[in-house]
Amino acid sequence: MILRMPIEPRYTDTDACARDLVDELGADLRIAAPLGLGKPHGLLNALYRLTAADTSRSLRLYTALSLTRPQPAPGLEQRFLGPFLERHFGADQVDPQYALDQARDALPSNVEVHEFYLQSGALLHSRSAQRSYISQNYTHVARDLVVQDINLLVQLVARREGPDGVHYSLSCNPDLTLDFLRQVQLANRQRPICVAVVHPDLPYLGGDAEVAEDYFDVELRPEVLPPLFALPRLPVDVAEYALGLHASALVKDGGCLQIGIGALSDALVKALLLRQQDNTLWRRALVALDPAGATHALAGWLGGLAPFEAGLYGASEMVMDGFMHLQRAGILKRRSWDNLALERASAAGRLADDVPGGHYLRGAFFLGSRELYEWLGATEAADPDAIDMCAVSNVNQLYGDHQALAMLQRRGARFFNTCMMATLLGAAVSDTLEDGAVVSGVGGQYNFVAMAHELPDGRSALLLRSTRVSRGGIESNIRWNYGQTTIPRHLRDIVVTEYGVADLRGKSDSECIEAMLSVSDARFLDALCAEAKAHGKLAADFTIPAAWRRHRPRYLRETLAPFRQKGLLPKFPFGSDFTDVEQRLLPALDWLKANAVSWRGKLRLLGALVRPGEPAAGEGEALARMELTDAATLADRLQRRLLQAALRRKL
């Protein structure tokens, strides 16, 4: 008889912890792990290796947003990204091996990975990921996990030891752990073994995110851990700035704000900062973009044009860098209390300034730059009540015991989310392509759109660029119809593009179509208009106003050029993780990539190769950074020639 060693409460060796967990739980591992930052990659990799090596075992993982470093393609992309990735993430960064294997359809037959939100676009060509994806609202994940007989929960945590003993903070991911374990208990099901993997750099946040030592069954404190996964700060272009400027006029002073992640959200945050810090120039930029006054009219009753005095309250499933910048600028400051009497007094302006306990930011998970993680830790130390990380059920929905309080806290709510496409009838496409291929996931978008319709003065605003580059050239992101939708047309509210704001709430179908046409790219107006007329949804005598014909990229560039020259709309609004030389290389590499997808672009590249032009300023430094100063092979010489052509092109 073989005696099995009982699992221990404390470990420093990841492999030993994994072996004991496997022995304790038997042949079938059913694991839940947080989305994003809270996944302990080292422990998951050890469990994955043990399962892959023994076909008598199985592993089923339920998670979302498995973060991996970009995998650059050979050639110029590898030359650029290779050194940057090692510098930014650290040479000892650990990717989740299951995610790398899943991306190339190489998961072992005894391993399944089910995610409800995918790293955007990363798994479009993974058949196993597409088959195993679970389409769920964020708020329904915990409920649905309960019936999956999860026997192991693993989570990255922060740890604090004081006079009253050890406590843990769920820190970056109280979102689903709190809801899931609560629902397991309510369903009278077997509680899984819960493993806390301590990371010394994870900020310790109190409140709902703090749990007692006995909340976890096992603590793993590896002696060495890679740095926390930090997102690089990305550039913002002219079209995105135009969109952000329009959207920033919809925000109401004293209201509630939810924002997502990405360049469109960064543009919105930068525009809000301009509205606060340089209001005159912000208004001039908005007037330049909105000569007909459509956005100004909406701002008059829906948002505002003045700087923020009362400030904003943040209630967002994701806490990202933008909230940090808004707080530092004195915009994110309106506090809320988890007490109905206090919140009513605050809303009525009757609450004394010295009443403690209010928070100005509530979130369910966080992900961003290292600066964000440091800010969260410093804010907690200086003002423990300021940030409340809690269960996603308390952020993404109104229903439950907290409904009256939540509705009051979220007065004047503006929920900003991004989408990929929208239809003329107001439906939105945010996660899935027409053939069913999943780009990302529903996440909490539907939650916030539906919530906006339930709040007396809440509004949902979906942000999207009016066009995109595809293999066939430029395509409109505003369609007559599409085979998949994330937000149905009956929940249509506000859509914002670089060309303006379409207020769709309560509008008839023909009014909705006209509003969507007014924010479309002019190159597609006639075709869109004709299709709407062909389906009887637009009057036959409707004519496109001349002002809409100006909606082209050149118009945006010319309109915002004076403000860019003043430095108001920088390429990297919040600083860059790229060196100066790398920032000069980025537009050249983007130009090469954009032209490689169509035959017209390839002809353009061929012409540039034949006649590259005169050397550009800083060209030598750029070639040296890409290790192409001395190109020995034919392939290297071709890469150097292409890069020179891109650097020398006429802007």
C-alpha cells in the first residue's frame, strides 16, 4: 500500500506544491483561475506539465484573458519586438504554457482550456480555443462555474502579517473569487482547495478584497517570481483623438464613469484632462471638429463643457491607468459611501467634508502599467478608503441588496465601451466575427449597456473607429447588417466615432439610420444610404448633407493639425515604454505592415524599394537598433532596404 502524503499549508517550492495538489485531488483536475493579472503562471505551468506527462490524468481549466507576451513574426517584427519585449517584461517573465500551446492547437488530448474572454484577436486561428470558448456575461461566470465541480482554485495574492495574524488581499482579482466561493457555499457544494500564491509586488488592497488567513487552504510563496505582467503604453492617432474629444463632452460633472482599455479609452482620458486643465483650447478643438454644433448640443443637456468641480466617481469592472491620471488631475474625486443615509446626504450636498469612509473608485479587477500598480499601493497606504476592489456582482449589475445604493452612487453614469462594428440600426459587434470566430468575448459590456438603460440618468456610449484596414483595403465599420451582435438594437443608446456622436436612444429606425450615417466615413455614405433605402428603412428622397461629405481622414488631420503642433495631442499621451529611436521606427514599421496586406500596397512597397529616396534623419540609429547596419545575407539586405524605404517615405 502506498501512503499519500497530506497536502501542506505552506510551500516555497512550486513543483512540490503542484505534485502534492495532484496527489491530493486525484486524476481529474478541474481548476478555476482568475482572469488577467491574478493567474499564477508558475503553478499553472507545473500542474500543466504533470498532466501532460501522464495521460491517465486530465486537466480542465476555467479562466479568461490569459496574458502572454507578443510572439513576433520572423524578420523586421522580431528585430524590433525581441529586444523591446525582453526589456519591458524582463528576461525571466513566464508565459502560461497552456496558452502558448492552445494558440498553435497543440494542447495535449487530456487538457481542456475554457475561457469566457480571450486576449483580443490572439486566438482567432486556434480551433481548440474557438471550440472551448464559453459565451457569458461577466456576472454569470461565477454562477455557471458552480456546476462544473471545480476542485482547485489558484490565485495570485498580496500578503500582510500584523498583530492580528496573516491576512491576504485578493488585490487585482476579487472579481469572481468572492462571488464564486459564496455561490458554492449557497449551493451546498464541496468547496475547492484554494491556493494563495503570494507575489511581493502585488499591491495590498483592503476592504472587500481583504480576506482572513483561513480563506485559503494552501499558501505558496516562491523564493523567486517574475515581475508582474505590465501592459505597454500604446500610441494614439488623430482619429482616436477626434473620437476622444467628442466623447469627453458627454461626461457630466458629479457623475459616474466607466471606461475600458485601449487607444480609444486613452484618447477619451486625455481629452477629459484637456477639458479640465486647458479648457479654452479643449473647446477650440471641439468647435473645430464640430462646426455644426451637434456634439455641443448634446453636451448642453447630456454632458458638459466646463471643467469638473464636483468631480467624477469611478465604477468600472476594470481599473486601468486612465483612472490614475484622472485622480492625479483632480477629476476623479467624488466620493461615495456604502451607506444609504450617507450617500443620500452626499447627493443632496448635506454631508460634512470630514465624514470618513468614502471611496472614489470601485473596481472588480485591475490591469495596466507598473506605474498603475505602484499608484494603487501608494494610494492604499495614504488613503485606505479611496479605492474599493470588490466582487464583479457589485460593480457590473444593480440587482441585489445593494440596488438602491448602487443607483444613487452611479447617478449621472456614463459607461464607455469599445466595439468593432455597429449597424445602421444601432446594434453593436464587439466580440465575434460573422462566421462565429471569437475575437475577445462579451465580458461586461452587455452588463453596462443594460445597466445604463436601468439608471434614471445613465447613458451607454459605444466607441468605434468608422473604418478599418483589411486585405481588401479600407472597409467601413458601420454596416447595414452583420451576422453576429453583442449589443442588440433594442439597447441602442450612444455611438461615438471620430466624426461625431450619434444619439440613438428612443429614435425611430429611420432617425437611427440618419444619426449613424452622420458619423460614418464619407467614402461609404452612398452605399450605406442606398442599402437602407433598398430595405425601405430610409425615405427615398433623403439626401446626404454636404457637411457629411467632409468626413475623411484628411479632414481630421487638417482640423487637428494646429492642436497637434501645440503639443496638445501627443502620439503617446501618457509617456512611452519605447525609446526615442523605437518611436521613430514605429510609424515606419506600421506603414510596411499596412501595405503588405493588399496588392496595391505591395505595388507601393515595390516602388519604394526601387526608388527609396534620400537618407532620412536618424536613419543610421534606426538601422543600428534593428541590427541592420551590416546586412550580411540577402534576406538581411532586403529587410534593410524595406526599412530604409519606410523611413524615407514622404509623410
